[in-house]
Amino acid sequence: MLFQSVNYLFDSFSMKSFTLNSKCFAFFLQLFEVQLDNSDVLLRYSSALVQGATNVFWIDIQSNARRFQSLFQYLLDEVALEPTRLKKIPVQAQRDLYLLLSRFIFFYNSVEKLESFLKQCPTFPNAFLIGGPADILVIELADQLQKLKVEPVLLHYFSQITILQDVELRMATSTRLKTCLYSFTSPGGPMYPTRAVRHAAWDTLDMLFPVGRYPRHLISLFFRLLYPWYWPSSCWNLIVSCIKAVFYSLLRLIFSSWGKLREPKRA
């Protein structure tokens, strides 16, 4: 499967644009099979791998595809979660790899391995300032969310990060994630989220941070009132939502009444 990801670069994209990334991936397949004594060379190739993987993972992000999922799974399962292989690359490369996987682990549907992944976090020199493995992961996640512009990808991320509900974070990290999610709840700049993204961001924000949910909604409503050009669309969406709610309620009432009328006949 991993070789298919490497070959895909040659088959589906420009050879000129992706030759370097492909060579890095092909070399990385042999990186753990041989012992390299030159640490500088090992660090250089490992850094090239991380940069190349970042580029092709972003290709998947922009197209909302999973063409390189096998490559991601290899880096996660066969490298990051295998201490014997992970220790073969320099510590700096281990840190770069951890940051890379932290940004894409939610996109490639690997949240069930999150606990094991956090346990394999390498030592960071500034850990006493930013926090532990979970804090580092959430910081990378927040930065990643700020860069995303594809609606289905954002919706997927919001549905996946609810697993962080029981993860202990520092106050600064928690505030950072909360601020990031809140930036997707309002129309307009700088994120310009769609209506679906705004609602998903509200749902995720309320699930991860239930304390203060009602004041947040009231403050958001107050600021929405300051922009009259959003009133028509808001009123229209409210009317449509009310009509749908009434319609579905009537359907449930009709079907429940119909079921009760058929019960005596069956008896």
C-alpha cells in the first residue's frame, strides 16, 4: 500500500513538481532497514521526508481525498508507534514527525490511536512552557484549523476533535482552542465560514467547553445585531428551520397516531 502512494505521485501528478517528494518517500522505505552513522545525513533526509509528506497531505486536504492515507498510516503505525524504529531517526526529526502527525491524525480517521500516539511524544525543549503531549497536539490542531478553507474538511475535523472532550489541557491551550473554534462561529472575516461550518463549530465548541455556552450564544447574537446586512439571511434561515421543525413534528404525530389506530386491528 505504501508503494502505491509513492507510485501515485508519478502516475497522477507532474513529475517535475513531485520528483523530490517521491525520492524522499522511496528513500524513507529503506531508512529503517539500514543503519546510517552520519547523523547529519539522517537528519537531512528525515526532514525532507516530513516536508514532502506535509506537501502531499495538503494535496489530500485541498481535494478532500485520502489518496495518501496509506503513507500516513505507515508513518503513524510503523514509525511513530514503534519505539525501535522511531529511535533510529534524530530527536529533532522525531519532534517534526510528531507535529506533522498531530496536524493530520484527525483528517485520516486515526483518532482511536490518539492515546497511544500521545504516549510516544518525544521530549520538547520548551515543554515546560507549552505543556505536555496533549497541549502540543492541540496547539498544532488549532493552527491547522486556521489554515483550512475546504468546507467538508472543516466539518470532518469538527466531528473528529470531539474526542478531546476528556483530555486535560493547560488553561492557555484550552483558551487557544476555544478561540480558534469561536472564530468559525461568525460570518464574515477573517475565516468567512459557511453556515454549515458555523453550526458545526458551535456544536463542537459547546461539546468541548459546555461551561459558558449560553453567554457565548448571547454575545454572538448581540454582535450579529450590529450587522444589519446579515438580518435577512438569519431571519430566512430561522423561518425555514421553524417550518422544518413543525413539519417533522406533524409527521411524527401522524405516524404515531397511525400506529395506534392499527394496533387494535392487529389484536
